[in-house]
Amino acid sequence: MSRTMSKKQLLVGLAAAGVLGVGIAAPTVAFAEGGSTPTPSASSEAEQGADRQSERAGRQHEFAEALAKELGVDTDKVTAALDKVREQHRDRVKGDRPERPSAEDRQAKLTERLAQAVKDGKLTQEQADAITKAVESGVFPGPGGPGHRGGPAGPPGK
């Protein structure tokens, strides 16, 4: 009886190995065959960008024509009005963004908050120093930290 068990185990093992082998081999073969596809060149990307812009302009023109027809106004007036509104929107969005504080200002604010936390007994001075050191070395995410402008070393010129 133990002999039949071992044969069953052997068959199950071989079947599993076969499935695993096919599972690994099939994507590898497909990747090898698909590897000869041409990559787009810079000129074709530029052409695609130009095509997208012309398609967008065409859709905007159709929209302006439909709106002009609905309102009973000249298409040129509607197009000019839409351009004016877009420009006002761009200016308003750009104007609403507050100026980012400098790295020195952020560091000073952090130092103040850490000093207050030490004073309130929420942190020890050693913990506050460790946090300051970690921020300066770029351990915490944020401007100058890993994955942001300047990378792990901080902003350029530091």
C-alpha cells in the first residue's frame, strides 16, 4: 500500500512540475516572440502629439459651432468668447496658488513645533533631535526627500 502511495505522490509531483513548467515557459516564449515589435521613434511621438492637438482643435471647433447654432450667434464670436474664458480660467488658477515657503522657513517651523512638543512633554529632546536629523538627511518624504525634487540629497545646490 505504501508503494501505491508513493506512485500517486510521484504522479502528483510530476503533474505539478509540468503545469509549473508550462506556466513559466509560455510567457517566456510569448515575450521572446513579442520582443521584435518596433518601438515608436521620437518623430512618430511628435506626429501623435500633433494629431492629438489637431483632433482637440477639431472637437473644440465643432463644440463652438454647435453652441453658436444653439444660441443663434456667429461662430467666430463663440470661439473668441471660449478662448477668453479659457485664458481667464488659466490666469485665475495660476493666481490662486500660494507661494511655497523656502526650505529654511520650513526647517524653522519644524524646529518651533518640535521645541513646543518637547516643552509640552510629548517628545524628549533626543527624539526631537533625531527627527531633525532625519528630515535633514532626507529620510522623511517631502520636498528634498526621496522621490521629490532633488532626490535623497535634497534640493540642488545643497
